[in-house]
Amino acid sequence: MTVRAELTAEAATIWLDRPEKLNALDLEMSGGIQRALDEFAEAGRPLVIRSAVPGTFVSGADLTELARRTRREALQRVNHRLFTAIEEYPWPSIAVVGGHALGGGCELALACDFRLSSESATWGLPEVRLGIIPSAGGLARLPRTVGVPAAKRLIMTGKRIGAAEAHAIGLVDEVTTDLDEALARLLGELGKASMTAVRYAKEAMSAPGDHRRSTDAALQALCFESDEARRRLGAAMRR
């Protein structure tokens, strides 16, 4: 089994475990991630995606499978749909990257709301050096995350960068020597918030353009109708 799902009081965690291929994404692993997402659909907890294989996150797509891929299979956009499902996960999502996050691995991490990185991690979209392009959402998500100039440099050269540079350009939220500690700290901060309010805020931020104004108002109205919001506001007023 290359993917394991674990649900605790703090998080819904997807463990990637394909050591012989450094977690290279194939159809079996992609299917396992999707099944875990389906299992967590009503979890109401932050999603954590991390590797059970030391020294790597996801090294990219499985090149053996990729080389056999036909035009029809490419147009099925399996990983594009999967990463969109991760991006649309209702609650916060966190990529915990302890090694290579290359190609599809970088695109997977980009689909998450937060990215924690070890100091030794390597980031990049090297697809152009293989004669192909990032096709699972990275061409859109990377410019939104780091800005167009930095994204063009990474995508058009296929250059790999270290964790410090990834943090400097905004690709990574935190570089740490202790991923478990950094993850616990972030989950602790998220745990102070109303998951309902966080869900609505995430939904509103994904609304395009001017439509966001009405989305913000509608979701804020739902917040005001909730017992949890009234309890939290009342507690804040009594401080």
C-alpha cells in the first residue's frame, strides 16, 4: 500500500509510502490519495500530506509510467483533477516536505494552503528538461504563489532550488530543522480558530474577482448565524 490515511483529533493525514520509487506519483498512488480525500470529506480537520519515506516528499511523476502515456491518457488529467480536489479540500491543507518536491511533487505541495520545508528539501518544476511541461496545475498555481517573474524563471529553466530560496520567493511558508515541531505549532494555531469560519474564509478567498465581495458577505452572514460564532464573540467581549 503506497498511501495510508490516518485520522486523529488534530488532523487528517495522508502518508505517502513508495520508498522504492522515492514516492514518484503513478496512477496507483494518485488513486490512493483520492480515496483518502474522499474518506476525509467530512472530517472537519486540517489535511496534512507528508512522506513516510525519509529524505523525500514526492520526487515527481513515475517516469516509467510517464514514458508510456498516450495523448488520450494525458488529456484525462488525472493529477490535475487530484490536485484540484486537494486545493478544494474544505479545511486548511498542509504539505510537510522533508526532501525532494519536484515536478508533480511541487505541484502537489502548491495545491496545499501551507508548505513546511526541511532545510535539505529541494523544490522545482524540471519538466521542460524532459521535453514536457507542468500539467497538473503548477503553471497557474506557481505564478499566483511566487509572482510571475519568479515562476517564469523556475518553469522555463526547470531549475531546482533549495529550501532557503524557496522560502525567500514565497513558495515555502517555513523552513525548519524539525518538521514535526513546526507542524504541531501550525496545527495548534489552526486549532484556536473556528473550523467553520476557516472553511468559509478559504471558500471566499477562492472566489474570483469582484464576485468575492458578495461571497464574503454571504459567508459572513452564515458565520453570524452560527452558535459557535456567538459563543466566541461573547467570550471575547467578556475579556
